[in-house]
Amino acid sequence: MKIIYKKGIRNGYAKLEGESVCLIIPSIMQGDQAFLQKMQTLGEKLQQKADQKQKNQIFSPEGVLLFGERIPLTDLPPIKDQKQRTAFFKQELFDYANPLLQRFASELGFPPIPLTIKKVQSKRGSCTYDNRIMLNLSLVHLPTRLTQYVVAHEACHLLAKHHQTSFRALVAKFCPHYKALRKELKNQIFIS
């Protein structure tokens, strides 16, 4: 971790330079060990985020991230353009998630539920009032345990259209460790 003392600034900050973290500290804070320790902690957090982004890069020379596993590009069917790539990932996610959804729906006493896969920015999934479920295409890159949690969460919305205690108890029936899974899901960052 590189430390630079700079005149004329009031606040310290951390930034990435290539793959390493650089701490920029006001020169008036040069002897302040408590401030330096605080900045080093900030730099370590930034480095962890950068490492997580690198790990979760969807496409890399080693392959593509599919259900949390790095699959060599040679193991995939030939894909010519973005449209084919999206169609491939949609089909993979549908083939994995639909049987799960139908099993959960059946256990909850519902007939087969329509499932759609969309590329959206802010949601992992949704359940409409007329019981149609949508899943985010980015789930195809997550580990299967997280995809299962999202499918279970949305299936539970078939009975409870809210997030109150009864809903959480229902989710816990399908995913006993849902709190840890939800926390892990919030920390997922993907770079395409």
C-alpha cells in the first residue's frame, strides 16, 4: 500500500492505481498515527472490493462465470454476438430455476407458475400480484445456493406479498440459512 502526503487537501482518501491501493493523506496529518491507521483500514476495504470485482468478472481469458464456476470458453457453444450470449444465459438460468420454482410452488399448493428471465439493474427477482415471477439474468453467474435462495424467496411471495414475520418464516422453511445467503447476495458485484 503506497502512502502519499499531499499539501492543500483537507481530507484523506484511498484510490486504486492499477491493482494496488494508494492512500492520499493531507500533509498536516503526517504524524497522526490514529488517522494513518484509519486510512489503512479504508485502503484494505478498497483492496478487498477490488479483489471481489476481479473474482466476479463474468468474462475473463480463463472463461465465463456460470453458476459461480469458471467455465472454459471452449466448453461453451459458439456464440457470435451479444444477442446469442444473452439467449444462452437466459436458457441456462431458465433450465436451472424453473424446476426449482415449480417444486416450491407445488409445495405451497400452487399450479405451475410462469417464469420470465430479464436483464434488470436493481432487482434480483420479483413476484407480481397475479403470481408471475421474474428473475434477473445476473443470477446465472451467482453460485447455485444464492440462485436457489432468490427462487425460494420469490416463490414465498406467492403466499405472502410482503416481508413480514410470516413471510420470513416461510422462506426459512425452504432456506434455513436465508439470512447468511441474503447477506452474501448483497455483497455480490459483477463486472461484464
